Amino acid sequence: MTAYSIFGIFAAIALIFLLIHSIWNAAPEKRKAFVVPGLIQLFAASLALVRGNILPYFIPHEIVTILCYFFALYLTFTSAISIAAVGKPHRKKLASLWILTAIAFWVLAI
């Protein structure tokens, strides 16, 4: 198992955990708002698995690399926002997971 595989699996699991945590803690009437972000996170998780050579490439390699850079940048900004916006209990758990996922995507993109 290569380092890319480990980072890919970690990033995918972390994104799916963050999605489940967000949906679980939302009020039932607000759960509809997580459909599009949830699909984007599942797509990002599948890209992490593709880049980590766990899944076969379903889109060209160059596009996967560009999308990994995009998600790395997106997750970096998301982690910065979560550090600044949420309370201390969430900052310890979720912001640290966002940061580690962003680092994993940066490694996968490079």
C-alpha cells in the first residue's frame, strides 16, 4: 500500500464522516440543504480514492489532478472558516479533521 493510497483512504473516510456528522446534527427540516454539498463531498471522496489508486480512473488523469488541487484549496478555506466560525468543542474535533483532510488532498494533488 503506497502513501497515496493511505492519504486517499483517509481523505475519503474523513469527508464521509464530516458529511454524516453534519447531517446527523442538523434539524430535520434543514437536512435538505445537505444534498448538494453531500454529493460534492462524495465526489471528492471518490476522487481521493481514484488518486490513491484504490478505484480505477473514470476520468482522465489530468482532470483528476486539477480537481484534487481544487478540492485541496476548497478544504483549506473550509478549515480556515471552521477554525474562525465555530465554538471551541467543534474547533477541536471538526476543524482539526478539516485541516487533516486538506493536507491529505494537498499531498494527493502533488
